[in-house]
Amino acid sequence: MIKIKELRKTFGPIVAVDGVSFDVQKGQVLGFLGPNGAGKSTVMRMLACFLTPDSGTAEVCGYDIIKNPIQVRENIGYLAENVPAYSEMSVGAFLNFICDVRGLEGKKRKEALDKAIAMCHIQSVYHQTIETLSKGYRRRVGLAQALIHDPQVLILDEPTDGLDPNQKHEVRQLIGKMTQDKCIVISTHILEEVEAICSRAVVIAKGKILADSTPGELKSKYNCSLDEVFRKITTSKVA
Amino acid sequence: MRGFWAVFRREFKSYFTTPLAYVFLVVFLFFSGYLTFKAGFFEARQADMTAFFMNMPLMFVFLVPAAAMRLWAEERKTGSIELLFTLPITVAQAVLGKFFAAWVFIIVAMAMTFPMLITVSYLGNPDKGLIFAGYLASILMAGGFLAVGCFFSAMSRNQVISFVLSVVACGVLVFAGMPTTMNYLSTFLPMGLVQAISTMSFQGHFDSMQRGVLEFKDISYFVILIAGWITAGGVILDERKAN
């Protein structure tokens, strides 16, 4: 469902993404790992058609990110790293705005709203203004926004960052429930999360892919914990 | 079209969920009334709204950029632009949605000056066509200023910078056509160039419309101006949205 071919993006003299290629199939949860500044968010932003690659391209659900950005965006749910939202709006008004944009009307809208709100446990803050929410609730509203149209592809940039252990567990369970009929890409620093929910792990540093395997295989290949695998790969191969 | 309406509705409502709309309306309505009566509304002994419309360019130079400055600068500052442009909305839909939301807001503000219309109608028998032309000219001029404001808002993520730049640009567009400016320019520029500068200015087109002369060249001036600045704003935004 996602096919990335030789994506490259530079910001001035900085090469953020340098020839990244990989495919993700339906039913896979791909953990996108890497140190800060590795290029994870840049790849995700290009997949969500927010950034245009300098060269290379990608297909999401058969649509090219450069030629058909609107169709790509219709088919994905994207949660950005800093959970952008209109802070002066109430949660309800914000989610209704997303429904407006995504063309969910009438009965469909009500069902979509009810489902997303129940999934993300945000009933209690429905009438609250987004700027008054805690970090955890804000992120859950962001998740609800990404899930509301039941997209085939989910791109989540650090979805559990800032959540308490209970909330992290809930989000992981939520992702676990959706794996069968979706294709999910998650970036994270939390390696236990990769072990818990990801069927595949791609390690990236300085814009290049350094490893692409399952978490289990990585562990057995290096014969150590995933934390150590991450350190070994990102420090030795980059240096 | 769906993206346009969604952005339009959200943006229009957002004026009223923040104090901006109320501050804008109070200041605009107070000064539009105050300046009219100060300019000798009663002394003129004429039931028309000339004194009212006369002050519009000056008020709009400051007030319209204030309504426009947040349109894109705020989206870029808070990062919500990343949300907007990862939803199925094109840059054109978003730019137009925001522009028209702000324009309709200003039209609402203009509509709230209706007591002025009631006053002149009570005092005499004003020329309704002239009043209509005055409102049309003011609304078109506000659209022009708004398009300039949108452009500068897309250029900078700092609202103060975008406000100051818009005021300067709108000010230049108004004052270039003032008689004093033209007199000064004609001391060292050839007459043809002075004429050219004055036809580029808001003032001449606004004055002739406000006098009740609805000419194609005046209306097309505003339409081209609005389209041009909005297009430029869209291009800048597309270029800089992720910076």
C-alpha cells in the first residue's frame, strides 16, 4: 500500500533524507526508528504530501504523492509530531471541521464521530477548548482526527509521546486492533513499543536506511536487546 | 469545493471565538461614526453619506491588515498549517476560503453601519444609488487591502511583521493617488509617470466609484488587484508552508 522509491530531501546544506526506499503492505505495522534528526519526520511529511521531495517519489494506495496529493491525503490518516490543531476550537468543533473537509455528512458523520471519540476516549473533553487540554488528551484528539475517516493507511509520528503509561498502553492496544485491515507507519523512540506492536522495524539515521527487518530478527542477529541493537546500528554504521 | 467551504466556515467562526471580531467591530463602528460627524456631517446640510465613505480608505489602511494578519502567520506559527495541508485541501481552496471568510467578516462590519443609512434617510431623501455605490466601493477596497494583507501574512510567520508590512503597502497604494503626493511627484517626475502612479492607486478608483460612477475600469482595477495579490500569496504560501 505504500511504495517509497529513492526519496531525497534537503534543507539548504542539510541532507534530511537521502535515497530512502521501502514498501509497506496491508496488515503491517512498520516501526520507523532512528535518533533525533534522522529524517523520520521528513519521510512521514513527504508521505502525507506536506513536503515535496527533491527527487524520488512514493505511492500511497496507488496514488503518486507528487501527481495526486489530494487523493493520497484522502486515503491517509496523519498525526504530526507536535499534534497541530486549532487551539481556540472546542474538541467537538474541531472534529466536525475535519468531517467537513473529509466530506462526512449526516449519518456517516455521526457514526464516524461516535466511533473515533469512543476509540480515543475523549468523551469527557468533547466540549472543552483544545488549548485547555493536557498533552495526553491533545494527542488523543489528534489521533481521533487521524482515524475519523477510517483510512487505509495511518502515518503516526510519535503517537505515544507525552502520554502516561496507561494511555500508552491504550494507544498500543488501539493500534493493535487496527492492524488487520490497515497499513500503519509509526515513528517512535520507545523501543519496547516496537517490540509490542510492530511487525517490522526500519532503522534510519542521517537520512539513510540502516536496517530493515522484524524486531525479533534484529534481536537474534545482534544477540542483544532492541535498545542495544538500536545503539549499535545507529552509532557504528553512521560513524 | 468541499475544502473551500470547510476552511471558509472554520475561519469565519474563528473570528467570533476570539476577541478579535468584537474589538474590530467596536473600533470600526465607533470611528466610522465619530469621523463622519467630526467631518461636518450636519454642517454640510445634505442627506448623503459622503462624509462617511470619505474616511473609509484611512480606516481600512489600519483595520483591514489587523483582520488579515493572523490568517496565515498564525497557522505557520502554531504549526496548524501542517494539519491543514495534510488534509485533502488544495492551496487554492485554503487561500480562497480564508480570504472570503475575512472578506465576509468585513462585509458584516460594513452592514452594521446601517444606523448611518437610517439617519440620512430620516433626515432627508438621499440618493440610494450613490449610497449603494459607496458601499460597493468600500467593500471592493476592503477586498483589495485584504488581499494585500493575505500576501504579507503568508510571507511572515510573525503577525506584527505582517501587519506592519501590510499597512505600509496599503498606505502606499492609497497615498500614491492623493493630490498632495501627486503634486509633489510632478515636481520631478514626468507627467505621464505621475498619471500612471495615480491610476495604480486605490484613491482615484475609490473616489470615482463613491461618486456613483460605476465604471468597468474601476471595478476591474479592484478585481485584478485582488486576484493578483491572492495569487501571489498562494504561490508564496506553497513555497514557504513547511519552512
